[in-house]
Amino acid sequence: MIILGIDPGYGLIGYGVIEKLPTGLRVLDYGAISTPKDKTLNERLEIIYDSIKLLIDKFKPDDLAIEKLYWGRNITTAIPVAEARGVILLAAQQSKVAIYEYTPLQVKSALVGTAKADKHQVQFMVKTILKLQKIPRPDDAADAIAMAMCHSQTNQKLKKLM
């Protein structure tokens, strides 16, 4: 099973692609999609959509795991992030990729064992579990990989219940 994890944003969107094998997880790719600040929001959304479609076409993921949007302190930032998240979901839906949403607390619990874990603990677990030489950069990429890893564990638990 191939899982595309997404840490949504509109200036920088983290992505991580992992493969779930019987022997464990393997990283296929990770990075970030960057949109130029001098572009309009509509142009940036188009870049995000096109980039997500390219990732889906390249890796053909079975599932997409994305951070569930929660309202932070800055509503001005939340709205463009929600719009970016919308085009990401549209790209996945049009490509018939199953979509799953997780909160940051669910990701922390899945990887570290506690919802009170901090960002550095989650990144350390990404590196450790996947046997990587270093923590993936930028942070958005590590967060996206963590999202995919959370899904791989949650999805496994759901299948066991069936």
C-alpha cells in the first residue's frame, strides 16, 4: 500500500510518500511544494493543485492522509490554508485516491504514544521508525511523513477490526 501524507498550507505544503510493506514502512519520497509570494492566491492554488496531481500520477497512492483543519488563532491564515486544502482534496478525489483526515493529536498519539508530544519528539520518531540518517527537512515534509505513518497504523487497526 502506498500512502501520500500531506501537511497543508498555501506557501509551503509538505508531502511524504511511504510504502507499507509486510516488513514495515519504506520512504519513497518527501519534500515540499513551495508557492511564490508574488503570485495571487488563485495562482498559488493552481500550483498546489498541479503539483499534487503530479505526485499522485507519479506514485499512484492508494490513500491520501491529510491534516484535519482546525481553527488556530489566526483566521486570516486559516482561510487560505483551507482553500489550499480544498484543491488538494479535489486533486485526490478526481484521481480516485481514498482520503483520510487526522488531527495533530492523533498523529502525536500514533507515533509517540501521547497526544502531548512536541514537534521534535514526532520528528525523532519519524527518523527512528523509518531508519533514516536524519530528520526529513523541511519540517513540513517530516510532518507529512508523520501523517502518512499515522494512517498506516490506524488503517492497520481498522482492518484488524473487520
